[in-house]
Amino acid sequence: MLAVDAINKSNSGHPGLPMGCAPMGFTLWDKFLNHNPKNPEWFNRDRFVLSAGHGCMLLYALLHLSGYDSVTIDDIKQFRQWGSRAPGHPETFETPGIEVTTGPLGAGISNAVGLAIAEAHLSAKFNKSDACIVDHYTYVVMGDGCNQEGISSEACSLAGHLKLGKLIALYDDNRITIDGRTDVSFTEDVLKRYEAYGWHVQHVADGDTDIKSIETAIAAAKAVKDKPSIIKISTTIGYGSPNKSDTAGVHGAPLGEEETNLTKQQLNWDYAPFEVPQEAYEQYRKAIERGAKLEADWNQTLSNYSTKYPIEAAEFQRMLRGELPKDWDKDLPSYSADDKGQATRKHSQICLGALGPNLPELIGGSADLTHSNYTDIKGETGSFQSDSPEKRYLHFGVREHAMAAILNGIAYHKSGLIPYGGTFLVFADYMRGSMRLSALSEIGVIYVLTHDSIGVGEDGPTHQPIETIPSLRAIPNMLVFRPGDGNETSGAYKLAIQNRKRPSALCLSRQGMANQPNSSIEKVALGGYILEDCEGDPDLILIGTGSELDLCVQASKHLTKSGHKIRVVSMPCIELFEEQSDSYKEKVFPSSIRKRLVVEAAESFGWHKYIGLDGNSISMNRFGASAPGGTCMEKFGFTVANVIDKAKLLLN
């Protein structure tokens, strides 16, 4: 009824799921969920994910009733309004007690796989036979929409392979979506699908009133240690509403005053809007005392653990504080112009090898492209499997979207783990929904995206990203790095690790490139900087990223010999450059110098801010072609000669 009242007042929302899922929500939170309402950040709490995020009033009601200070009755009265901590979908950064930002269907259950991976990894890493400090479950409420979205299939297939026994999903089987009954498009046997994935499956036939069976099913799921579990709970959407229940009409629209009154009669509910009976508060708020004891007991366990295992305890507690180890970056390599040029994907592999021994919280892998992305950590043997969860290399399989969501889940765990994942840059389009949620949720996932341009070569335009980098730069709160040599790659990794509230996309080349004499790890933090300069004011500014940076440098040498004054600016990260002072930006790009040429093997979108009306770009305005990478670069104008020609046109 809190959901009904809040949605009526806001005239916006989804009452059907909270009404239908109230029995499973109550049972889970009253009988099973280990949490402390007065400390939502207590580490060893069970994680609860509402994958069907549109039904968020179920979650806000549970948080409020259980005694979380983050959701007051006034917040619920202001559901979906400006400033309320009860927004239209759950957001981790708005409301303590929300574990995962959910909205796009299927993402939440996929995040939950990441949460369960984090728990399994830390359990194997830190627990001892006589001391267990990591021991919690991940519970999910998901709907028909979550099961229809492909991302959930990818993630749940991997979860079954990894035998994540502490992942339990409650499937709200109400057979209704926005378009009506699910049988217009969705008639598969979901439990058989999950059984094929390797999940433990159960069915509760009456999810509307049979609380005992829900309780029995959850207990049975907890007893299965070597498989994730799904419990199909058949419910009636909008249960209690005489005229709208079991219809699409109650999915995403308020009941309205008349139907609300009829629902109250049907449910024998004789209370004013937003009124909660004292006996309900008393029942739910037993969680406060219970949670305080759970945390106190855990603190004592941790204290005993610290006495017996001080080294492991110090590392565990450092990670929970979000502190990086001392000298974690000391082995990041730096290069001189005399060092052999390499592809930045290879520099990336060297960086991971340098970081791995000094940064034990680094965990990640690749979507079946380890030997192309070079995402393995040198010296690490084996990978995270059901029998080796202590390992930190993850084989995601050909599942890019699930990989991104799982990485988010590892970050949502808030245990200090730093997740990274690799694929080809062009497949960022598969991951975009989850990458956007990384940025929205302020979590520092690192995306290692190789084969960053037409330099990919023979695989052709299907694998040659030309619009992807500009589109990633359009996502707020995301750092997009396109390093131009080894130093800039090391700098990109250093900043990506340090930025725990912003995701980073590292766009890396397949083709080799020279190391620049004036680049450095430290300069990357400026986002853009003067790489090569002239005496006095320049006649022209060349701006480059990635492998095209060296084209600018070589063209500059030629133009300088011809009597022109040239400045070369490297722009490895536009977002960081924009955060610099106005005086610094004016120093790099004087407003009086209007002749500017950008060279980047990508669509020119976004660069006009820097080149203005009097500048130009050598960029891609069409899809690529299948040919050797060098041929593609030449045919599309990414040569020193063409940079010189375009520069002369501007100079003249």
C-alpha cells in the first residue's frame, strides 16, 4: 500500500510489481536477509538486487519499514520528485541501502553475478579454516523482462559455469509485460533454460499467499552450495486490485483513487494514505537489533582474525577502506624516444604485468580475446574457475555485454576490488548500456578496448571503429584515453586506477607507434599538453591522439624546416583537459591562434570545439575497408604527407 499511495501521489510509477512481490519481499527480508539498517555499508551484509528496477517502490518500502534512515516516509511521499531519495529507479549514489543502480532490465541480475564473483574471490583469498570473514549471499528479484533481455542469458550462463552457489534469484513470474500477456512473445520454459545453464531450479506455484513455500524454497536454495539458484515464484501482478490485477494496466500506471479504494476493501486495509500500522513497523524493525548483533559478531570475528593473521587482515581492511597499496605504481614503465615503438595494446599488457604484483585487488579478464587484447597479467597462472576462485583472471567468454555488467557488479561490491575487462573497441557498442551505468553510478571500472581504428586492417569495416571513440567521449563522468605512446599508456593506467568514482575507457592500437621524447606519465593527467613547440607564437597547432600523434610530430619537423612555426599538442584524454584551469587551456590553445589541424582516425565529432571555424581535421567520415592496416591508413589520408598538405592549406 505504500507503493500504491506513493505512485498515486506522484501520478507516475509501477505499482504492479510491488503489489505482487510483497510476499517474497517480506519473506526474504524478514527471514533471511543479513543486513544492518543502521549501517548500510557493513561489509558482510547480504546484497539485495532489485533487477526489475521499475518496481523500486518495493525496495523503498522495505528500506523504510526496516529502519533505514535513508528512506523516510517523506521521501516516499515525494517519490519520483526532485530531491527525494526515492527516485524513479534505484540509484546507488542517491540512496544508502541501494546496492545496484537498476533500470535497464537484465542488468541487475548480471550485476549480481559480479557481486557473487567478488564474494567468492574474497572468500577464497581471505577466509581460513578457523576464521571466516567473508560470507554473504546475493539475492535478486527479477522479472519476465529481465529474462527476455539477452544480457541476463550471457551472465547467468557464466554464473552456472562458475557454480556461484551464493547467488539466489527470485523470479517474479507474473506473465505480464507492457504489451500485455507474455505469451505474445515469450513462451519458453525458463526453468529448463536455467537448468541447462547449471542452476538449481524450483517453482513456488502460489506467490500471492503461500509465504511458507517461499520460505522453504529460499532455505533449500541456500542449502545448495555448488550451483546458483533460481526460484520461479508465480504471482499476480497488482495483487489485490479487483479490476487491474493480472493486466498490463497495473504494470506502469497509478491505480487511481477509485481503484485504490476498491483495493483497500479487497485487502481489508483500513488505513489512511502512507499510514503504517505500528505492528508492521515493530515486525520489520526487528532487523535493527538483529543487524546490530550480526555486525557486532562479525567485528569480533574480524578482531580474532586480525590477531591470528595480521598480514592478511591488514590487506583486507586496507581494501575495504579503498586505499591503494604503498608504491602500487612504482613499476609502471616509462620510455625514451630510443625505446622501440610498440602497439599501445602491448604497452597495456606490460602495464598490467607491472601493476599485478603490487595491486592485489586488480581483477579482470577478457571477452574471449585474451591473446588479442593482451589482458593477461604476466606471472599469473590459472584463472577464476569454480575450483579456483582465488585466482583473479576472468574468462568471460564471448559475452561482452555481460562482461561489462559483471565488472560493474564487482565494483558495486565496494570491497576495494578494481575490475577491468577487455574486448575490441568496436564491441563497446555491445557494452554501452553497462558502460553508461558505470559512469552514472560513479564506479571505477576499467575498459581495455583494443584495435582502436582502421589500423585494424583486414577484418574490415565491421571491426574498424570510426565513430566509437567520439560516442564514448559523449558519456558524462567517463574518462576516455587514447594514448599516443608507451608513457601515455602508463599514465592512462595510473589515472584509471586512481579514479575510483569514474570509469575509464583505454582505447589502444593494434599497430605500433614511436615513443615521443617529450611525453611522460605525469603529463597525461593534464588531458592535453604541448608535446613539441616553437619559438614565439605558433603559426599552426597540430593536435593528435593515438598512432596519429607521431604523424603530427613528423609533419611538424618538415613544416619547421620550411620556415613555419608549429606546435604539436597531444590530447590523450579530452575529459581531463576540460578540467584544467582556463589559463592552462589558453596556454595550450591560445585564442589568437586559430589555425589548427586535428589528426585522428575516427569521426571528427567533438573536435570542432578545439579547431573552431578556421581549423580542419583529418578524420573518418565514412566506414573503413578491408585491407592491410597500413594500406587503410594511407588510403584514408593518415600519412605524414597528407598532414603536411592539409597543414599548408591552412597556413596559406
